[in-house]
Amino acid sequence: MGAAANPALAAGGATAVPRHVGIIMDGNGRWAAARGLPRALGHKAGAEAARRAIEAAAEAGIGWLTLFAFSSENWRRPPDEVQDLTLLMRHYLNTEVARLVREGVRLRVIGERERFGPELVRAIERAEAATASGTRLNLNVALSYGGRAEIASAAREIARRVAAGELDADAVDERMFGGFLGTAGMPDPDLIIRTSGEQRISNFLLWQAAYAEFVFQDVLWPDYGAAHLADAVTEFSRRDRRFGARAA
């Protein structure tokens, strides 16, 4: 990853670096349309932006980064676009794993990976296994992911265990419930960023984002770089995070 792309961020220009950052990567299609390019090239440019964001997060000392790459609603897009996205994900897994290993990045995929078919599932499993020893940055990629579906899945599993007598219903609290989510064992996000100027959460980390700070940036995702991440972290550092407590 080399030298820090933004020295102020890496060297402590921001006074508080979030432990976990989630990014809703939005704007690939609009970026391509503005240039008269196919949407597939917008997604390819978005993959390059993801690489820059991963590098910048690692340089900044952010421990966890979750990228919203493909939502459960994205399956409603035209089949050719879904196929282009699937091929791009497969290409990324085949070409980037060695870089992730070299740079100490651990990859995990959350979401309904099985919907992509056995070939991509195997590629995901190989990438997760190859990067399992990475400690510099924990990278989560949300694929076929939806916050509501994740919560419903957790509720079903808890109900099944209660019905089977394996779990006491009275023992189910927020901490236990979180252990049935795809992010079990991970810290909740401190900061969630959305690009492209849109200001909504779009079913991303609904449970986990209960006390996250939100930063909305008016930049299309393929143009995203280390300076944009630095701006978001700087804004985060200005926030007074009270977690429901009264101000002093």
C-alpha cells in the first residue's frame, strides 16, 4: 500500500479515528452515464475506488472497514448488469487476494453469498481462508446483503433454538441477538459514509448502526479517494458522541 495517501489522516490530523467504518458505495452508474460509458465500466472504476479506500483505511489505522458492494435489492437490476457485477467480483477475488495477504488485510463476506452460485462461493471461501491471518485491517464486503433480511434470519434462528429447548427465551437480549448476525464478534460501526449525495441508509447494517455517525458526501463513488475518507474522518472527529447520555 506504500506511503499514506493523505498524511494528515495517517499522522493524526484527525483527532479521533473511528474503529469501524462502513461505506455505502453509490454512484457507479451515474459516473458512467455522465461519461457516455457502459454501466459495467462504472462498476470497474468503482472497484478501483474500493481499492483506494481499503488502502487509505489501513494507512489511517482504521481497524474495520465494511463496504456495501451488492444489496439484496440489486438482484432486481437487469440480468446483464447483475452478470457484469458478478464477473467483476470474481475477477477481484482472483486478482486481489495476494495483495490483501501481503498488506495484512483480512477479508470476510457478509450476506447471502449462496445466491451467487457455487463457483463464486468457492472463490469467496478461498479468499477468506487465504487472508485469515491478516491483522492490519479487517475488511468486510457485503454481498447480497440486506439489514432487514439479516435481522429476520437471526430471529428465525433464535426462534428455532428456543423451540428446540436449546435456548431460554428470557435469556435473549441485545448482546445475544447480535451474536446471530453476520457481523457477530465484530465491533459496531462508528461511522457510516454514503457517497453520491444521497442521504439514506438503504437497508445497510440496520441493527449495527444504532449509534453510528453518518457522513454524506457529494462525490460519485468511482471518484472517491483518500482525501474524501480523510474529510469524513475529520467530520467524525468533530462529533460529540454521547450514546444517549446527557451533555455535560
